[in-house]
Amino acid sequence: MYAPEGSRLKIWLFGGVEISTDNALFDLEEYKGAITSDLFEEESYFGDTAAFWDLQRTVIARAKAYNRPKRSPYPGQHFFHPASPEKS
């Protein structure tokens, strides 16, 4: 019987997808799924990739909404968010 080794074992254990916790744009405390780490706990991975992507998409949507330029009622002028530098 064949038993995977090395990186193939990791792929098999994680169901073909492994997403490092380093890739999270959200606070790890928001994630409610399992986090798996390697033998030496140097790297850790999300156990539930669907939950990871739900949180990741939420953060991305918030960032897009925050950074969307505001439209001015006056032609040729733009409003900018107070936290962002004005463009000249």
C-alpha cells in the first residue's frame, strides 16, 4: 500500500489546499475553525478554507468600500476621505 510522504503528505492531509495563517488579512481571533501547525510550530495553516475565504472576502469588501472615491456634486471636483491624503 502507498503512503504519501513530504509535500504530498501535506497536500493529502489538507485536502489538496493549504493556506498559511500568514496570508490572513483579518485578526486570527475572528477565525473559529481549526488551525494546524507543522511539527515545530513554525508554520500554521487554516483547517477550514471556506471559513478562511469568507473572512478574507469580508475584509476585502470593507477595504474596497472604504477606499471608494466619493463623488462631488460639482463637475471636476472630488471629495476625499479625511483619512486619505488629498490628490493634486
